Amino acid sequence: MSTFRVQPATTCAISSTIKHFGFTLRFPQKNCAVFRRPRNLSIMAASTDPLEICVKASVIAPNKPGDCPFCQRVLLTMEEKHLPYDMKLVDLSNKPEWFLKVSPEGKVPVIKLEEKWLPDSDVITQLLEEKFPDPPLVTPPEKASVGSKIFSTFIGFLKSKDPGDGTEQALLNELSSFDNYIKENGPFINGEKVSAADLSLAPKLYHLEIALGHYKKWSVPDSLQYVKSYMKNIFSKDSFIKTQALPEDVIAGWRPKVLG
């Protein structure tokens, strides 16, 4: 994987260039870090060039992805499938012109597949599964929605100013339901192996842990031992550690929603 942090103005560029829509992009050397990983030979046969993906940049540290759980979901998918990729880090507070040409709405993640730039983590991960089916990450339809309400109830509790409005209990209900499910079906949503549903949920649980810990001094109760074990297991995976946002980025990212 090679990582590029893209800024709108610079006089220092790496020697190679990338062309998009008839114009040439040059990326700044001073904020450019290159990472390499062993490539799976079967994947190389299907795709010799790294996939280009644009994700939110950290506001805290150079050459680190920012606090977008949907971006991390896509990065996790590529890591778990051992796909080589070029990660382009975009400052969303000062979006460069080239980025707005490939993502007119200014949203991330966007990925280049078969010469087309595609948005939306749902669409991207589905297409990655279709194009690179090995190793499979498909979650059976009857399990795909497990834990899907946790993120929205987390946001409701995080934004709440009234301790008695029921938002904490709503979150606890969803976490309890997930705890019971993992107890009977775990350690992951589809059993022994990580699947697409885990890669969608895990970044959201990471945000939950950090944001609620910081803003509400709240943590998942010890009684929900299977939720805590699930989080520990998936947060310790190499693919997760490699793609996670810094805690400071997560805290900064949620600040406007908490403070209004």
C-alpha cells in the first residue's frame, strides 16, 4: 500500500503522475509515505495495479486516515482481501479541485474501479466482493443486519443532553441484543471468521468506545462480556490497527455534534 496526503497547493511533487479526466495530478513529496506489503499472487493476476482510494485525512497527524468509519470499512475490506491499494488522504475542510472532479459531492470514500470513480461504502464493498471473491467476506443475508442499529442509538445517546430521555437505555438494549447473539453465534457475526458485517460494525464500535468514553465518561458495561470480547478481538486484528483513526481524530470529529 502506498499512501498519499493530497494538498491543494504545493511546489514539491513526486516524479510519477496520475492522470484523471484529461489532466495530470501531482502529489506532494513532503507529505508522502510509502508502505509495502506482500501481495497475494492470485490477486496480482487479477489486478496488477493498486486500487486508488480516497479517504478522509487525519487532522492530527500526517499520512494517517481520519475519523470516517465508512472509509475504514473499505480499507478493512481491502486489507482482509490482501488487495494492494494507493490511499489518497483528502483534507475535507479544504477539498482540492482534483478531488471534487472525481467526487462532485465531496464525499469519501471513493474508489477507482475499472476506470470509474465510485462512491458509497455499501456499493464499494459489494463490488470488491464481486471482483475479488477470494477470500470471501460475504455475510449470509439472515445475519447481515446483526448489530445494525447500534450506531444510530450510539449517536442518539452521544448527542443527548437529557439523562432521562431513554437514549442510554436504547443503546444498552441494542448492545444487549448483540451480546446475546455473539454468545450463541460468535466469536464473529458469521461464526469463526470475520465477514463483511464485522468490517462494517467494528469501526462504528471503535467510535462508540472513544467518543462515549471522552464525552460521557461511559463505557460498555462489564456485564456485556461478549460485546467486550468481540471488540477486543476485532480491534486487535492487524488490519484494524493499520486502518484505524487516531483517538484524537475521533474525539475531534464528534465534537461539533456533541457541542452543537
